[in-house]
Amino acid sequence: MLFKIRPSRIIGLITVNLILVACSSTQSGEPTSLPPADSPFPFTATFTVIPQTQKAVLPTPTITALPPSQPKIEVIKDIPYTSQLKLDVYKPSEPGPWPIVVALHGGGQSKELFNVFSKRIAQLGAVVFTPTWRSREPQGDQITRSIITAGWEDAACALRFARAEGADFDGDLARVVVVGYSGGGTSGSVMALAGDDFNGDCLVSGFSAFPDAFVGVDGAYDLIKCCIPDELYAKGSPEDWELMIPYTYLDRQPVHAEIKFHLIAGGTAELAEMAETFHKQLSAAGYETTLTQFPELDHGAIVSLPLPALFSVIEEALYP
């Protein structure tokens, strides 16, 4: 969602860095450099990769470009997955089956702004379904549950559509992964914990909205804390707002221990702290989880640059 971040918590979740991502995607196509040094989002986080069972100090990932030799990707655009929303499909031209990815853009964005990132995932050897989902700040004098969870219902519909139609695009129905960025990381993490709680205006039914793995890229896992203004929060029920965040579902039994969580965080301090907290709580709840930190990257650069170390985390989720 495109939320008005509280003045004391300006983290670049979905405002200035949205412009960064949009510009890098639409103007240059393949960005190759970091944002300017005077970026308002300082690189302050310092923790590194933290596996589930032990704390390992690993070298800082090297920022270099992906190799130029990548498979050719076919793009099929504007496929309806709800009565009002559409998605694009990115697939290797070579025959599959390939793992399936549902790629969820950040708050206030659209599938068009996620095209470069989606293509790079497809080049790893995956069929990528990239929907436009309702990710903007709720509006109205009274914020009802259906308004609050609208985007989460869309994410569930996209997952069901990918499971229903994935084989027609050479996808492997036995491996469906959600990759969510920023606000898409919030909704995607909820899908990994409680996807079938959400129904929505899906064009297909009878398929699960649970993924087989989740990759969160600079996700805002405590969206209420960081990004819901007090005046907006007061218009809805606290119980309804809690449906947006993954912590609400961590205590559910049985634990879906087969779903692995791969968390990626950049250098935006508050998002990095959220990732570390979520990582620890997932582990305590019985989930397998890893956390990879890129402290030199701000919120926009983390999905704008073709970083081998970052895409290796996604590849691990695709091919465990």
C-alpha cells in the first residue's frame, strides 16, 4: 500500500524510492549504478546473513552486474486474474517445466514498474506471474475489513491463478514461490502463513493460495508500526488492521514447516530491523528462515540493480 509514513519514521518505503524504481525501470531499462550519494536514505544497518540455527559472519555481497548471457524471455501481457485486475507472465523460451514465481510489487506501484525485476527472475529459470494488485493507502471516512484486506485478496487470487494456469506456461505446479518487495513483502509473507484465509474476486477457484516458499525483498513486515498514520488507523478496527501483518498468524497450528522463508534486507534502518525481528520470530515459531543483508543499498536500489548475490537467494528458493 502507498502509506503516508510517520514523520519520525521516514524510511523511503514507498515515496521517493518509488520514483527511483520507476525511473530506473522506464528510462534506462537496466540500471547499473547506485543512487546518488546524497540519497535521503542512509546506509546504517550492519548485521549480516543470519541462518536459522547459528549466526554466521559472511563477506559483504559484491555489487557486480549479472552475466550478459541470459536465456531469452517471452512476455505475455495483460491477462485478467480478477474481474478488474491483470497480470503479466514472463517465461523462458526454452521448454520447462520451470518453477513458478508470483512477483508482488511495492506499495503504490504496478506490474509495469516491476518488469525489469520480473524479467531478471525469469532469467534464473522461472515462469513469473507479475500482477498489478491494490497496494495504495485505504480511503474513506470508515475503513472496513474489506478495504483493509483488498490487496491481500488480490495476492491470493494471483497465487491461485498461477497454480491453475501455470502448466500452460511451462510452469512446475510443484514449486510455487512468492517474491514480494516492500509492501508486496508484507502481503506475500501473509500468503505464506495464511494464504487460504483470503478469497477475493478470483477468476479461478479450487486452488490454494499458499506458496511453497517466500522471498521477501526489503519487506515492511510491521506495516502498522511503520506506515499507518494514526488518523487512518483510527478509522478502522484494530482487529482488521492486524490481518495485514504476518505476526498475526505466527502462532497458528499446525506450522507449515515445509514453507521456507528467505528474507533480504537493504540498508534502510527500520526495514532492516523489521527483517531481523521477523526472521527471529519465524525461527521461534518453527519455520526455516534465512536473512541476507545488503547494508550498502537503499530501498530503491535493492530491486533496481542486477546483483548476483541477491538473485542467488531467489534462485535458492526456486531450486532448493
